[in-house]
Amino acid sequence: MTRTPSAATAAPQASALVDAEAGLGLRERKKLRTRQAIQQVAYRLIETMGYENTTIEQIAAAAEVSPSTVFRYFPTKEDIVLRSDYAVATVELLRARPADEPPLAALREALTGMMRLFHEDYSAEYTWKMALVREVPAVRAQMHAAQDRAVEQLIVALAERTGRRPDELELRVVVGAFMGGLHQAVLDWGSHGQQGDLPERVERALTVLERGLTL
């Protein structure tokens, strides 16, 4: 049975995500906290009962919400495991960049900023999630779907910033390339034993793309 991190490592951290949360409205902050609370309850149940034996109904009861509330935030159990607040934070970071900043520089800074949040928050929880991705096919498939959704959210945010349509090929290619660069930087970090400055690796990778792309 794949085990989740202990309560000490899995509990919501007083982390840099709080800084990103500060840029959200009251309703969005409440939603963010509800999502986090449901996830932490789910992690504890999965630690005790195993992934396959943990149901949405059990998670809802332990979180003191209805199953419909759980489904409102997480359409599937796999989403509970994989969904993080980093995609939301990245979009907010992009929207907060100076209006006169070039689009690719703004995208680079938003993605690098998100990785700073991730690196500061990094814990055994990430290792546990990646173990589930390897061991549970449904979780692995959902991870790929979640990555696609994150790309779409960034495309929409960059389209708003540039006055372009989200379906423009050039815009989608740029965001896809930047996300690919981020992925390669994370893989490189992992191949070096997760040692060193991850945000610096990401910035290096995205700077290479920024020099060669235009929008």
C-alpha cells in the first residue's frame, strides 16, 4: 500500500502559497482553503486505508462536507491526489506582472515564481504523489489531463494579456514550449538527486526559449 506523508509533512504549510492567496478575493480564498482541507483529509484516509479502499463518501464525512461538495472541487478521486494550488497561483502571478512587461518575460517570471513557491513548499508529499502516479494507472492518466488543463489556463491568461484569441496557434505554441521547458528543468533537477536551485534551473530553461521565440 502506498502511504502518504505523516500528518506533520502533509499538513498545509505556512508557505509561500499564502502570498499568492493574498492576491485572491475572499470567495476564492475560501474555495482555496476548502480544497486544501478536503485534500488533507483524503491524504490521511489513504494513508490508513490505501488508495483503492478510500471512497469519496468517506472523504466527505471526514471533512464534514457533503459528497456533492467534494465533487464540486474534485470531479474524481484522482483529482484530489493530484490537484494543487500551483496552477491557480501561476495564473495569478502572470496577471500580476506589470502591464508593460513583454509577454514572454511575464510568462517566464510567472512560471519561475510558481517554481519558487513549489521549491519552498517541497516535502515528502510530492514524493508520495509521484509514487501514486507510478503505481495507479488512473492517477497517471489524470496527471496528464491536469497538465493539459494547466496549459489551457495559462493560454487564456496570456491571451487576455496580449489581446489575442486563445485559439491562436502561435500563442498555444509559446505556452506549450514554455511548459515543456519547465518540465525538462524539473527532470534535470530530479536526475541530479533533487539537489540545487530548482527555480534557477527553470529560469535558465525558459530564458533559452525566450531568446528564440517571439509573440
